Amino acid sequence: MVMQHIYYFQIYIETHKQRLFAILKSVR
């Protein structure tokens, strides 16, 4: 349950890592 939630969260980060970094760079 909790472990599965963390697993999906890691997949979400891996798939959106490029976009997240781009947003962080645009903010700063």
C-alpha cells in the first residue's frame, strides 16, 4: 500500500523529471 504508493511516485518523478527541471530553471 504505502510501498506501492512510493513506487508510483518514483515512476512519476522519472517520467516527469525533465519537465520538472525545466520548470525549476524557468522559475529561478
